[in-house]
Amino acid sequence: MTSFLSILLTIAFMNLIVSCSYYNVKSVTTTPDTIANSIDSFAKSQKYAVIHSGMTIWHLSQLEVNEQQKTMSGIAKRLDVIHIPKKPRESKTTHRYNGKKEVLNEVHFYVTTKSTVNYGERITIPFSEINSISINDLNSGRTIINIVLGTIGVLAVLAIIVALTKSSCPFIYVNDGGEYIFTGELYPGVLTANQQRDDYLLLPKIDETNGTYCIKITNELKEIQYTDFVQLLEVNHPKNTKVLLDKNGNPHSYTDIISPIHVSLDNLKSDSAPALLKDNSSFMFDTKISGTSSTRYIELQFKKPPQADQGKLFLTAKNSLWLDYVFGKFNAQFGTYYNQFQKDQQKASKEKSTKWMNDQNIPLSVYLKTNNGWELVERINTVGPMAFRDLAVPIDLKGVKGEDLTIKLESGFMFWEIDYVGMDFTKDLPLHINYINPDEAVDGNNNIVTKLLSFEDQNYFVQPHIGDEVIVNFKIHEPQPELNRTFFLKNRGYYNYIRNYTDEPNFQNLKLFRKAGAFTDFSKFEYDALMDYESQFDLASQSN
């Protein structure tokens, strides 16, 4: 599963880094049954389809998919000049292009068919003849994720589906003085105005230019985004200290983070290595266990100093793209009723929406083992699937006797990824937050929209179209030489999906999701079905 998610993120980041002049070739193994959706996604996202048939390379225009017959078809055309590679694509993994970014929209299909191509005619290609798919990924010269390649089968195709059709929230980039670097997502998971909450995103340290911290907020998905306000938070602290904000915006200092001494997954002993380093080797909440519950949990045991009555959990975590995928499958069951459903949801109370999400185990629940049993410490709201976040959870330890401290992290099946876990038992240092409002905000049409983003007043800056963006500058002072400083972006807003489902609503199935735990059961069911298909396909391939 680690390799799957590495590939998944690699593909997802394809469209995020835009200021570079190289691209990498990432190969993806395919399977017939799920390839339909991925090809359809390519077509709808206006990717340039390139067919490799032996030594022949050509373009498939007006791409269409027939899921019943498991074929894709289109008009065969010669490659446009701009898409003709100067060297064979397989000859090297990094290719240069001459400033023409159209090449970055290419999707390459490698097929076993070696028949003559008649340009201008409609060509039909069975999925069974597609050996692999590859896409072009921007390479800025910096590591944006550790890539693990290998035979990844059906989940790799699922990665393509999710990455090209995912639903999230505004993407944020930070200018490091030379280019904009993808950093994360704003107000993740907030789908209505009633659900709005303050969100605190840790920002990267940069070399400031002319006393300005510059960010860019973009809409790159099929949704309408409503940003109420953004604010830069600056915390100065000693150089040997990490600082994080908890979900209420309170600062916490970390000076002595210790690792767990034992880890168990769903009461099964496990290797603690994934929790020890920020290395994209994650706990996935995907343990294969028997039983009726589809929730999963991780227990982590720490050694607590005898006199410690306070602790601070340090988590590096994110939502999985699998959660994004199954939530899309859930939404699709509303069919033609979906837009009305989404409109009705705008009027639903925050309490009702929160209760449903809690009942479905979508948040990451943090529990502490006390003398009275497990006590809920906090439910961590969704943080989005596109980037890991460092999260602080303060914990009152007065109910824990002795030196053994056990924390439990619980969520629905494959809803979260945990990359790093540590505990700090030191006292918080006195820390002051400097709140900095935007100095200037300019949208893609050169309109000054600073006032829209400077106040929490529900007077929204709206980004209704893919490609909408706004650049926000914050004036900052010179750093104090004896201190480090950490920046966070406080943000607030919500977003609505743009969907045009054509199937009839499946109200009978949808009623089942009123029951607590139904959504995580749905996630487990969809995963098992996918894995069952892959096993059958592998056996069929071996027999051939």
C-alpha cells in the first residue's frame, strides 16, 4: 500500500508544480476493469492521448469509453509537432522541452496491437490490449515525494482516477524566492458555510524577499471555492525548538520528542518503524482482520516521566486519497438528485453534519488509556489528501498512573495515513503569536481583492472556475538573529462540488448511510471488491 500511495501522490502532484522545465516519465501498470474510469477521466480533463503501438506513435482524438464492452475509441491522428519527442520516450526518464508546456498534458497508452493506422478513421482499442499507461510529471529539481515504483496493478489505475478527478479544496503555494512550491490545502473537508472553522496550516520556511511572505491560492478542481479570510501567523522561538498550533490555534513547543516503544495495529503487534521517521512509510488503517467492525486503530505505548502531568502528541498525518475516492462513489449514488442534495446540505446545522461525520469515523480520534479505561482526547478534522500535516494534540495526563502511557488513534477503514508519531513531555515555552493581515491580494484578472481576504465577515473571495487564483502578500519584519520563526496560515472558508451525474438516484442504498459506521463499512466493501477483482485478474493473466 505504501507504493500505491507514493504513486498516487506522484500522479496527483503532476499539476501542482508549474514553474519548471523538465518532466519525468512515470509508468503505471493497468487492468481492464478499472481502466474505463481512468480513460474517461483523461478525456474529460482534456489530456492529449498518445498511443504507442510497436514503433508507431499516434494521437487518439475525441476519446470515448465503452465500459460495457471495455474498449476505448477515438479518431486516429498524426501527432502534433509539439508532441513529437526528440528522443525515444523510453531512452531516458527525464526529458527537456522547449518551454512548451503542452507536453505536460500528455497521457501515453502502450498497446500490444501492431496493426496499420489509417489516420482520420475511428479506432477501437480493447482494454485487454493496453499494457501500461504513463503520464508526464513536472520535475522542479526538488523532491516533492519519495517515489516507489513496482508492479502495483489495479490500485495504480485507481490512483489515476482519483488524481485526475479528486475533490478537495483550494491549493496553496508558497513563493520561495524563485518559484511557487505546493504546500497544502485550505479549510479541508468544509462543504457548507455552516461547517466553517478556523484552520491552521504550517507553512515552509523561506528566504524572505523584500520583507514579504507571498502565497498563491488556486482552484484546480471541479468546485466553487469561497474563502472568507487568510491571515499569516508568526511565532518566534529558540532555534532548537519546533512549534505547532493545536486545532484551537494555541502554540506548543517541542524540545524533546520521544518515539513509541511499542506499536500494535488492531491488537496485533506491529513494527514501529513507520512511526519513527517522516519518510512516507505510513500506517494505513488497513489491517486485515476478521470481525464485523470496519474501523481500525493503532495503539502506541510511550515511557512517561514519573512527574509528567501534561504531554503533547506530535503527529504527521493526512487523509488518504482512498477516502476521496470512496466519498466520490458515495456522492455518485445521488445521481441526478445530487445538486439538490448539495443545496439542501447548505442549510443543515453544523451539529448534524458533525455528528454524521463522527458516526462514520471520518475524523481521526485520539484516545488516552487511563485508570478508568479509554478516554477521548480529541477528534482531528480532515486535513486533506494532498500533503502531510504536522499536528499538535495537547493531552492532560493526570488520569495516568505509572510510567506506561498508551495512545490510541482510531478511524474508518483507510481514511487516514500516519507517517510519524512522537510525544513531548516538556513544559510549553512562553510563545507569542504575531498576527499579520494581508498587505495586498491580487486575483488572476489583476483585481485588488485585499479587503475580501482580510476580515472574517462572510464577505467571500469566490473562485468559481478551474484556473482561478489569487496572490497574497504579507509584510513581515526582519528575523531576530538569535531566534527562529515559524509561520502558519490561519484560514476560513468552504467549497461546493460541481457534479453532473446522469444516473438515477439510488435512494434505497443512500438510506443505509444514516446508520452509524455505514460509510466505513462501505469503504471496506469497495476495497475488498477491488482486491478480489485484482486477484481474479492476476490468475487469469497467469493462465494465459
